Amino acid sequence: MTQQSLFDPAAGRRARDEALDAVDEAASAEWRKEAMRAGEQAARELPGIISDDVAERMSPDVSTRDLRALGPVMIALGKAGFTTPTENFKPARKKTSHRTPRRIWQSLIYMGQGWLV
């Protein structure tokens, strides 16, 4: 038996994509629709957004088992033309996220002044 390398970029990308697909498929259509609505709202209100900004704008009437489903939502917001990923990160605000870095997505529909992240 041959041990696979721990450092296989292609396998890492496949595993990431499979995980994103799994959490996205586990979320209800209603939750995804609400997350996209909240993401668009955040992108209109802020020059740069993180997943916390989307979660904070979501209705408490919808929920999902795994909030990692916000990852595919952030990607979908980019594909929809609302945001674009940056190389910048800022700490999560949610206590249970332990201030882990979150990618900042630049809004392409921000209604305010300037890009101030």
C-alpha cells in the first residue's frame, strides 16, 4: 500500500470543493435564498463584507444546521456580481468563531463613499 502525500494541492482543492458542495446541499433552498438576500443587502451597505455581515442580516426565522454553508453563499454572491474576493482578511466577530480570519469580499454594488476596508 502506498501512502498518499499530505501535500497534494489537487487533492486539497477536490476536498475543499466536496466540503463546499456538501454544506451547500444540506442547507434548505429557503435558507440559501435568505442568505443571498442578506448578502446583497450587506454588499449595498458596506464597501467590504465578511460572512458575519451576511449572517447578521439574515432573518431569525430561517436556519441551517451548519453555518459553514455561508462559504458557498459568499462564492455565489461573487458569481452573481455583487462582490469580488480580496486578498484581505479580518477576524470573525461571532464569539464561537474565536476570531478566526474571514476573507473580505469587496462590494461591487456599494451605495456609499469609497472603498474603506
